[in-house]
Amino acid sequence: MPARLPDFLGIGTQKGGTTSLHEWLCGHSQIYLPDCKEVHYFDLNHERNESWYKNHFIDAREDQKCGEITPFYLFHPNVPSRIHKLLPKVKMIVLLRDPAERAISQILHAKRKGFETLSPEEAIAREQERLQQGGIWSLQKHSYIGRSRYLEQLDRYEKLFKKDQMLILKSEDLFEKPAQEWIKITEFLGIRSDLRLPSMPKANEGVSMNEKLKQRLRRKIRKELQATADGIKERYGFEWTWN
């Protein structure tokens, strides 16, 4: 069978449920995903040749839809044009989580993985400075507020791709209304909607934070992300309860 390129991409957002989505899709017989969840071809590995990318899908059957999920794709400013150049008709799934909760979750993730040595408050305060000076590392690891500004990220894609090429879902619905969201996903990808709904595990769960600290961060972050939440509500109808 000739080497293939993906039919669909999961492009983000980080800490929005992409790991759970990957595990869910892996259980469908009509889907092929590489063993590594995040291929990073259009961001960190964009200098590699096309054959390197195709090799990730070499074992896919002819009757399967190929895809890969790399959440950095949504945020990296150069990725939309790179995807469009190689895959102008690709389908893309985007998961959007409460922007404040997403940012806090990323901070916890970064500290747990050793990517972040600053306190949460200091990391937020120094984000712009680090993004300007830290290159691709900080763009990927320290973009807490930036990654939660969804509108400017989506705008980059919507300028290049048709509306029906993107399925934008609310992350919370993926866990609270899995049957409803599963139907949307399977219809979007053009695959069978199995009668037995697969379980939707909450991957990367179990990380806690002092509740007072979390609320303090949430109040601080809310001021910077209110416009994002309002814009997403107006454009897509997603609403989060902020307190």
C-alpha cells in the first residue's frame, strides 16, 4: 500500500482532554493512530522530510482513517500554514477547556514534569518575558496564559481552512456528555458510531493544588482571559461558570 498522510489531526488544546481523546480513538477499529501520541511534525520536527512523517502511518490498513494528535499545533503560530501546505483538506479536532482551569492545569503539569521551577504566581507574572527570551522551549512549556487565548489561535486556522474542516468541542462536554460528543466525532471523521460507547478516561488526573492558591490564581487569570471566554461564548456557544 502507498505511503499515507493523515486524514485528520487533533490540534489541541493542551490540558484540554487530548490524551483521553487519543485513548478513545485508539479503541476504534476504523482509526489508526501512531504509537506515540504527539508526532510534532508541524512544530518541533518540521525540518524533517515528508517520508519521515509518512512512516508514522505505514502500518495503517486501507479501510482505516489515519490521524495524529499533537496539542502544540493549535498554539504554535507557524503550524497552520505548514499544515495547509501539506494537508489542505485535512480534518481537525479542537478541544477547548475553561481557559483559567486549562492554564492552572498546565502550570501543575509543568511543575510535576520539572519544566517549571518558579512559583505559579511568578511563572504567570514572567510569562511574556520568558516567551520573548526563551525560544521554542518557553513557547511550548511556559505559555500558560497564551495558550488559553483561544480566539487568536483559532483565527489563524479559520483564515486558511474551511469551516467544515474543523470540529470544535468543549472539553468539559467530552467527559460530561460522552455519548453526544462521540457521535459528533464519528460523524465528523466519517467512521462507524459503535453501539457500545467506549469509556472516556480522564487521563493525567489526580494532581491537586492548595485550594486557596488555586482560587487566587483563578481570580488573577480570569482578568486576563475574560475576553477570551466572552468571545468563545459568542462564536461557539461554549460557556464556563467563572467565580
